[in-house]
Amino acid sequence: MQEKFQYANAMQMPRLDKVVLNIGVGEAVNDSKKVQSAVQDMTLIAGQKPVVTMAKNSIATFKLRDGMAIGCKVTLRRQRMYEFMDRLVNIALPRVRDFRGLNAKSFDGNGNFAMGLKEQLVFPEIQYDQIDEIRGMDVIICTTAKSNEEALELLKGFNMPFPN
């Protein structure tokens, strides 16, 4: 990678900064216990306790009030981040149904990659019997890369399944 992008030294090479996992629980408007089950699932997947996210403003059509719990998120850094990336690439993504690779256009222009999973069951920590509902989750991978091409090359180095 250093030769491809002509970096002067190894410290200029991009690296992973953080991985952010997010579960939005829209049904929490009617039943606040749904957020707690999402927190339990996220704790098993990430290995650390997530933060419960609150609504920032009220939306009458969705029966949403300011300050209601509507999801949870967790930020992984250092060792936990690399362990999660390993489990995501080697265990979770191969278990996704009808998986044809990740979309290489899901970069934001600054070297960050975002993807969505339709169900949390692809992670081996979640037992099918113990969940109350199948929920999707967002995975955002933040890198120190300056461009999408550098970030794509970095994530290919982590064996992320991008189609060629």
C-alpha cells in the first residue's frame, strides 16, 4: 500500500480509527422494554455496554416525544475494534443470506465506510431462542484515510469482501 499511494513513511498509511455500531428501535415508542433487549443484544455483540440514544425533538406523527429512548449505539476502539472486525469479516458476513459482497460505493468521501445488517442473528453470540425480535443494525467503520480509494484498499487488506 505504501508503494501504491507513494507514502514517504509508514506513519502516513491509513489505519482504522473506530467502529461504531448502532441499532435504532422504532417500536420503542409503544414499548420501552424493546430498547433494553436491543441493549442486551448489542452488549453481547460488541463486548461493551452501549449508550442509549434519546430523541432530540418531538414528532407528533410518529408519536415521538423529546427525550424518549429510541435506540442504542457503541463505539469500539483499539483491541475490541480489531476483534469485532475479525468476527465481522470471518464469521458474520459469510452467514448473511444472499450475500454478494459489500458495496464499494458506501464510502462518504472522507474514507469512512458504512454498511447495514438486516438481522443481528449473523453474530454467533446471539442465540435465536433468546431474542424477542429480529433487528437490523448499522456498522460504520471510520479510518484515517484521506480518500475513498485509500480506505477501500485498507479495508481490502482486512479481507472485507468487496466485489472486484
